[in-house]
Amino acid sequence: MSKTWSQVDLIREAFHYQSRFDGSTMVFKIDFPVTEDPLFPSLIKDLALLSKTGFRVVIVPGAKEWIDAVLKEYGIISGYSGPARITTGEAMPFVEMAAFHVAARFMTGFSGSQVDAIVGNFVRARGLGVIGGADMEHTGAVDKFYIESIRRVLELGMVPILPCIGWSPAGRPYNVPSDEIALSAATSLGAVKLFIISLSGGVKKGVYEIPESIEIGEQGRIIRLTPQEAAKIMELNSPLREKDDKALGELALAIKASIAGIERVHIINGGEEGAVLKELFSNLGAGTMVYADEYESIRALRSQDVPDVLRLMEPLMQQGILLRRTPEDIQGKKQDYAVFEIDGQIHACGALHDWGENQGEIAAIASDPAYANMGLGRRVVRYLIEKAKKAGLSRVFVLTTRTHDWFEALSFREASVESLPEKKRLVYDRSRNSKVFSLDL
């Protein structure tokens, strides 16, 4: 009986998480050694299954080890400046060849699972130039993502594969670290999850120094961490970090992603059968989850916050992106507002207005441009969505004139004015012609 109930609980968990993340974008950064592991075909089947069942899967293949092997085979010397490869003009064609060879492994695997995948020039890159006296030549950084192209691929149910290559507007190729591509892709696409998959084994108790307060699972696995706890582990193990320790490097990437606003980052062992599905569809998971505990920073509006909120909103009101609001307007609906506070300073805000008929409007979203890379606006919206759920609302909507792409990345979908609750329809400003986007809870 207990075994039966255990299976039932597992099924319930799987349905809960499938419902919660259906239609969501997830980025998978997968190291090259994983592609040579005997369980790689099983991993591809699991990723194909996620794509087939409504998840938007984006793949970023690492290729460092294969690039090293190809350059060695052809006798090409590739030096480093710190952790970054110096990609010479002589090396660049072979780097491209290696990167696309690795990407083709994923395309072949998805094809075998009847899922279409595409490798495209989705990344615009710029050269790093000269760093510390070293000319980085064809080593670059992400300059821009062609987001609309990636979204069209995802809308078609296909899997975009982003190799570690980017191109300048003039067509010059650059070798871009896959970690950077994965982080930029996750933030640009509004991904709810970033998976970091390798054979490193992750940071485990007994191998690394871990604070006693950290939750530990079987075989020393760290189950979950806040970014602050992860940073503490990095600090305790700094001598290893200086030696370019692989597992600590993955943890550092997870911290960056959390700070950038990615809700959940999962560090997974690619050599474990079904690890991605276990991590995604069960509470205990199979890897280490780093999660941004944003609710510690988001709180209800206080009267003394009104000037700071208006300061954040003013540029957007001048541009016509937000409706004009007065201090009295905000004070009158103070209970609807929430603010994002960092070190006692307000850097983002938003509101949830209840219009009846179990529908709420998310409005007045504004954030400090200086903190744009932290995704504060997205985090406030997620907080307001959770607030709406707790209030028993079944649907939230937004009215927007210029930011519909941003809300689409958060899983909102276009709706009609007629779908608004009656009280909202009566005050809808048709001269403004705002678009309606909604999200069912």
C-alpha cells in the first residue's frame, strides 16, 4: 500500500509541475562531455518529451573540450587570457566547425525523437578587443539576441539550438562562451528555469566545505540554495575557485542567473538516468536548485514610499507607456501596490487591482533602469501573480501599448477588450487603444 501511495504522490507532483510550467521557456546549458556519456540519448529523449508536452525548450551546447580536441588534431595553438580562450583568425574556422559539429549531435538526437530542431544565427556578437594587453581577436561577447526569431521557432514547436558562435552585423564570426549565451538567452527570453547539465558531480558535502545550515540529501547532494547561501559556499571554497574548479564555476553561473531574475536554476548530473525529469517534476529533485527568494525583498507599499514610486514611474508616464498617476491616486489604492526594496531603497514597483469577476489587473510596473539586468520588473509581476492566486483570482490581465512582447515572455497571451470584467470595460479608454494580455491562473 505504501508503495502504491508513493507512486500516486509522484504522479500528483508531476501533474502539479506540468500544469505550473506548461508553455514556459526553459534553457538547458549542456556541457560537451555529456554528449559522449552513454545516457546522452536518454537525456535527449527526455528533452524531446518536454518539448512535445508543451514546454519551450532552448538548448545551449558547450563545446570547449571538443574545440580543444579539434585544434590539437590540426596543430593549432589556442592560448588563454584568464578563463577566456584567445581565438585567433587561424583557429576560428576550426572553432566554428567544432561548435556546429556538437550542435548537430543534438539535432540528430531530436530528429530521432520526432522533434524538429534548428541551429540558427540567433546571436549577434561583438569582439572583446584587447584585455590586459592580450588581443582576444575572434573571442566575443553577446551583443544582442534575435529574440523574435527564437520565439517564432518556439511557437512552431521546434527546439532552437544556440552554438557558441555569434556574428557581428558585418558577418564576422566570434567564439562566445556558452555560459554567457545561456545566461543571456534565459534572461532575454524570460525563462522560468535555467538548467546547467554536466558530469562535474556538482558541489557536495564531503568534497566541499558546506555551512551546517544547508539542506543536504543523499550522497551529500545539496537540495536547494538561495543565492546568498550559494555565495557563502563560494567564499568558503575560494582556494578551489581560484583553480577554476568546474562545480564552483557552475554555482557561480547559477548565482548570476538568480541575480538576473531567473526564478529557478538547476545544476544537474547529466550522467544520471532521468535526472532532468526528476528535478522538474518532484519536490526533492535530483540536483541542486538555486532559487531567488524575491519575497524577502518585495513588500507592500507604505505612505512614505509614494514619492519614490512616482520617481520610478515618471519617465514611463512621460513616454505614454504608463497612465499618468498622482500621489493621491497611489495613496488611494495603497493596498494594491508592492515595491521591490534593495538595501532600503525602492527600485521597482507594481500594483494588482481587483476588478471583480475573479479578475485582477496588473498595472504600474516600473523599475530602476540602473538595475535593468536584475529583472526586477519580472520579479514584481511574478509576486503579483502569486498574490492574485492567494486572493482566489482566476485570471490576471494587463493593458499595454508598447510592452506586449515583454508580457508575452511572461506567458501572457493577447485577449479581447470584451474579455475584461464589466467594471474595467466601462472605464477602458478606447482612444488609447491599449492591447489586452491575460494569464489564466
